[in-house]
Amino acid sequence: MSKSKKAAKKTAAATSAAKPKTVVENQDPAPKPILRAIRVTAEVLEAAKAYKKATGKSFYALGLESISERLEREGYLKAAEARVGA
């Protein structure tokens, strides 16, 4: 294979890898939150499980609300942005 064909293959591979993947937009009006792991104690986890059984609200929803409220209160997040994510 000639050098020009090798260079063309490398260029084609580099450009195809550099193109961003097409992301399917979420059809819901509110964006779906990204789940992130956090450290909790066993007592907090058990309390969160009991709370979910009683109310139906998940541990992750509680965390999102709590973090959003804190960031809003401290001035890092606007009130409208906090409502969209919650």
C-alpha cells in the first residue's frame, strides 16, 4: 500500500473518531437527572429505604432536591433552574 493511501486511511479514521455521536433527545419536558454515587452511612440508607416505602420518593430524588436547595440558597443556582431539574 502506498503512503498516500495509508495517510488517507489515518485521516478518515481520525475524522470519524472526532465526529460527535448523535444523541437522541429526551422526549420528556424535564431532563432526566444523571445518577451519581454518594457515600452514606448504613443508618441513613436504612432510613431512606423506610422513607421510600412510606412515601414513594427515592433516595436519589431526595438527594437532588437537597443539593438543589443548597445551591439555590448559596447563590450558585437560580430558582428556575433548580425547579427544572427536580
